[in-house]
Amino acid sequence: MPEGGWPVIVFVRGSAFHEQNVTDCSNYFVRIAEQGYVVAALKYRHSDIAPFPVQMQDCKTAVRFMRKNAERFHCNKDRIALWGDSSGGHTVLMAGFTGNRAPDTDAYAEESAEVNAIVDWHGPTDFAKMNFYPSSQNHSDPQCPEGVVIGGVDVLEHPDLSTPASPMTYLSADMPTPSTLIMHGGRDQLVPFNQSCRLYATLKALGKDVTFYKLDNACHACYGFRSACALRLVFDWLSDRL
């Protein structure tokens, strides 16, 4: 065990904000653990039982829980990263960008929710802009994942709800932002590739530490994201920041 304990990855599985099948990512967890990380697999309150912001609040609670129990799990409370795909990518961006700021929760409030790094795999970043780019889904309909997670309403008709639920809202030059790795498939048929492009351009313009990889032939969460090459990109990036 390294001095101070093992670094921690809080992993949030994508599920279109519905109930997550956490065990579906067991192959990821094993490969992450092989690299010397403690993996905390989060199962949050999904959109069918509670709307935003409980998903990202549960993510913050997971970070604080791991800090509170660092000795129990032999992990280093000062070396924590978030990693999520699709809706999980959205959740880790929201939790990582806001840290101890609102929308927050009182659970384990004695611990910090701040993290060192975020790994975002093809997550939505700006709900209101999703329908302006090619996608296999209508991203403004009340029954779409984004509509359901903000309460079952039309995304474009309710900026009062969609704006606070978009990670892009929480970026500014004077607010600290964890190092961020973005990866998105060039053939993503669901979450528009432009969502990651806009996030990267904004972070870069604000002077943040951000890296962006396009997986040319990858679709949404497949044809590349489970490859050794993609995971090696993440592990190499994390080794310099965690």
C-alpha cells in the first residue's frame, strides 16, 4: 500500500438518469483496481424517484463518505477523482465543478466534496443546446432523459430548470475547477459530440487544466471505450494528477 493509502475513483455509471446497473461496469472496476485505485461504485437516486439535483448530491455524499471512512478502506482522502460515462459523466461534472458549493447536501457535511480530477466520458454538458446538433433522440421532450431528470418538462421551455442542471453553468475564471479529462466518440449517435467540444473550449478559454480526446470511430459508450487503449489514456492522465 502506498504511503497515505490508495487513491480513490468514485465511478458513476451512465443510465440516461434512470436506475443504474452498477455491476454492468464490473470489468472497468477490476481494470481500475489493477492500477492501484480503490473503486467506489455509486448508485444514486435516479430520475424516476427524484429529480435533479439529488443525483449529483449523492455523488458528493459518496466523496464525503469515502473521506470519512478513509482509514477503513485504506485509501487516501486527499487523492480522489470522479469518473462517469454518459449521464454519469454529467453527474461527475456537476459534482466536481460545484464541490462544496450549491446545489449541495448536509450528508457528511464535516467532510469536503472537493476532488482532484474528473474523467468525463461523453456526458451531456448543456441541456438546452443538445437539440441543435444531430442526435438519434429528441433532447427537449418531457420524456427524454434530460426532461425527466428536471421534473418531466420540456427542456427548451424551462430554462429555469435546465440551466441549473447543466455543468457549463458552473464554470468561471475565478472559481477553482478540478483537472478535467473529456473523451467522446466521433460517431456518438446519442449525446452530440458538440457537447464535449463546447465544454473543452470553455474550460480552455478560462485557463483550466483540461484534456480532450476524440475516439474517431466510437459510438455512444461502445466501439472503443472498453478498449485497453482508451483506459490507458485515462490511467496515464490520472497518474499525473492524482
